[in-house]
Amino acid sequence: MILKNVFKNNEKWIKNKLATNENYFEDLRHGQKPEFLYIGCSDSRVDAEGFMGLELGQAFVHRNIANMVPNTDLNVMSVVDYAVDHLKVSHVVVCGHYGCGGVKAAMQSADLGLLNPWLRNIRDVYRIHADELNKIEDEEKRYNRLIELNVQEQCVNLIKTSAVQKAIRSRGVKVHGWIFDMHTGKLIDLKIDFEAILHNIMEIYHLD
């Protein structure tokens, strides 16, 4: 793609939006009230708003390598706090995808330099679920299962936070774990039972 096409495409996009709604950009100017906080992978093949069929202003989006929610990362924690406490989102989504390069890298024993501390979070997911994963002989199926389990553990990390716990209690915020299948374009709900997770971790992670 030639860089100058980006700006030509922008002009076309503006015309299309105004043709549908002449007040489109004026409406955006008045602020945002998204229903979703979407935490996904930075992979360039994943179009968060696109595959959900959402317009600008309907999802507050945070992306990083392998859709991680480490509680020590001030970036993602600030996003969660702002989206839940200030924007008052109703749904918090962690969305992974099959074919995730970050998860694939974490399955290798190679030294990846600066990526090592980040990928260690995914390797910890493997460690937690090693009994299940090591029973899967097919490498591709084991890889896909680790992608799913990583989404599940990031949902657990979300539920550990005070912002999400308070929002669940006060206004019924829901936490979801999804997978985007790039082979089919389908969005898969892992149907993670966040209430059961909350119950199981409350002894240690309960925050008033």
C-alpha cells in the first residue's frame, strides 16, 4: 500500500460516514459511552470493531501481544480502571485468536530477549495447565488449547482486580472470554463461568 493512499482512503471514509449520517462526527465530538471494553491481540489480521459489527464509540479497545492482562502492567490496568470506573462499560471482553504468534513463541524454549518477561506470563499459563496440555499429542490442537486457556487466565486476572469486582457487585458487569477463528472468521464464546471463578478466588483476592 502506498502511504498517500491512506489519506485518500480517509477522505472516502469521511464521505461515506457523512452520507449515512450528516452529524456523524458531531455526534462523536460529544463524548464516548461504549458498552464494551475489548482487550485483544495486536495482530494486524484481527479487526476488533469489524468482526463485532460495531461503530466508533461502541467499544473501548486495548491491544497487546497475546491479549494479556498482567496485573503488574500499568498500561492495561489503567485501561481497565478507566473503562470500568469512568466509562461504565457493561461488558469486559478478553479476545484471543487461533494462530496467535505470541502464544506460539511462548511454547518455544528460545531466548527472545525483551519479549521474555512478557511471554513468561503465557508460559505460566502452560505451567498451571500442564497436566491437561501435555496429554494433547497433536501439537496444533495443544497450541489452540493453550490459546483458549490463556484467554481464560486473563479473565481470571481481570476478576482479581478491585475495579472489576466492585463493578460486578454494584452493577452486574460481565466478563467474557472469546476466540476469533481466522480460518472461518467466526467469533467463539468460550462460555467462561466468571461467577464461579469469582467465587473460587474470593478467599484470597476479595477486595472490599
